[in-house]
Amino acid sequence: MVRVGLIGFGLAGQAFHAPMIRGVEGMELACVLERRTDNAKKRYPEVRIARSLDEMLSDKSINLCVVATPNDTHFSYTKACLEAGRDVVLDKPMTPTLKEAEELVRIAQQRGQLLTVYQDRRWDGAFLTVKKLIKEGALGEVAEYEVRFDRFRLDAKPGAWREVADFPAAGVLWDLGPHLLDGALVLFGEPESVYAAALRQRKSATVDDAFDVILQYPRLRATLRARIIAYKPGPHLLIHGSGGSFIKFGMDPQEEILRSDHYPDGLDWGKNWGLEAKEHWGTLTRVGEEPRKIETERGDYRLFYANVRDAIQKKAALDVPPEQFLRTQRALVLAHKSSREKRVVRWNEAAE
């Protein structure tokens, strides 16, 4: 049994980590570090609550720590857990700097501890569908890839640290950028260059609330976008290739459920979890053929934690290993550099 200590019980801890941990056979949510509130105790009365990291780490039976705290604490909490001999899952973005991310990898490797970053969007149904289409050659040679996260919220959330000026790694590029960048890098590898514009579109915004990032490859352009003011969202995914095009509207259904009061708990999530309604399936149009709907692959964020369990037990390699999450961290830092300096940056430039 992998006994897990969850550090932080805000949105990330409540919606995207605790249900996954409890939904994977062979894992147990043993402890939650919640400094002041009692939300974890109300939701999971049988789970131990710790008020400090030292208190959590005093339980020697906990062998995996999950860091789901504000971005400015990611480095310190992860370093302390690794040095205490614990494996670590770190929520994205990894750290505010590439140097800190590399230091954590060095510590983990030196001590023989597992370290990975929670890139759950690799298990979105739409991403799995696109990955399958590209692998099968259904689109020919891909020339253009565009993915966007569109939302509509006119005002900043009161007290939300992600929207506070001068807070380390605040803003939507830090928040949503890791998902979109990681997906493009998984599909296409390292680009030649990065161009980005982090924008403030709402009157109340004190940090970026929208972005455009372009990853340029020799014969491919990957365009990654996020908007907070998008009342009627555009296509979530759009791909053009020499053999045809694929277009899909609508986001993965898992997040909405996990944010609601109807979140799953325990091992039985039902036979329909992660399945998308037919009306949301994407459309593939191949050269010389009629357009046809492509069934969306089943998404399941639990598979991230199932892989972590297997990696801890030496049964599998990590699905999100250090070379991949450091690559995503580099892309994220380069995107901020590009936006700040208003220019195209090369992939091999200094990323600070």
C-alpha cells in the first residue's frame, strides 16, 4: 500500500489530487496537511489532519508526499520531503524558476527518490484522441496544431493568489501554460523557437489573464492559447496536416465533475467515467473523404497516480519523468521571457 500525505487542500488538493489518490487501488490518502481550515476533515473524517509539515513527516509510514500548495512554496516543501526520504508528486507549475526545478531533480536523483509533476491533462480524452490520430498517420504530416482553453470570468476571484500582482508564478500563463506546453512537447518534441504574449484583458486584472504561445518547428507551428473572456469558446483543438484536418469543440468532462459537489470518491467511479457525449466528438476530414465523427478516447486522470504507484513499486517507468517535466519548465520560462522581451527566443537560450 502506498500511503500518501497530501500537502494543501485548496482547489488543487480537493478536486485534482485527493479523489485520484482515493480512486487508485493500492493507494491510501493517509494524511492531509491543512494549516488552518478543517475542510479535509469534513470531507474525509477518517483521514488524519496535520497542521505542519514536521507533523506529517513524523508518520514514517507515509512514503509519498503530494505538494499541492501555492507556487511560491513548491520548492521548499518538495526539498524538505525529498530530504526526509519521501517520494514526491508536485503540482504544476513545478517552481517559479528553472534553476529551482533542476535543483529538485538533482536532490531526488542524489537520494534515489521518485519525483514527478502532475501533468494530468495527458489523460484528457481529447488529447489521447489526437495522440492516437497522429500516431496512426490519419492527418499525414502535421503542419499546424492549435489548442486553446477558453473560459469566461469577468472579475478576479477574491483572495485568489493566482491573480495577485507580484506573487511568484502568478497569472494564467503559469497556471494553464504547463498543460498546453506539455501536451505540445509530448506530441512534437522540442521546438526551434518560442514566441509568447501574456495579456491582461480584464479591467480588474493585475496579472496576465490570457496568453498566446507559438512553438515553431521546421515545418510545424503549434499555437497554444488561453482566454478568460471567451463567452462563446472557439475550437478546443484544431489540427491541419497533409492528409486532412481534425477539429474538436468542448473541454474534457472530468474537470467540471471534479469541481462540483458530485465528485467521485473511492474506487468505483462508474463505467461511464471519462466518456464524452457523442455530440462533443471531434470531426476528422481526410483528403478526398467525407467528414466523420471520431469517438473521443476515454479520459481518466487516475491513470497518472496508477503509474506513480507502479513506479514506486518498481513495476513501471514514470509516465512523466524528469527530462519531460524539466522540458516543460524550460518552455514555460522561455515563454515568459519572450513575452517580457517582446521577441522570439531560441529554444537553447538561457531560460531565466
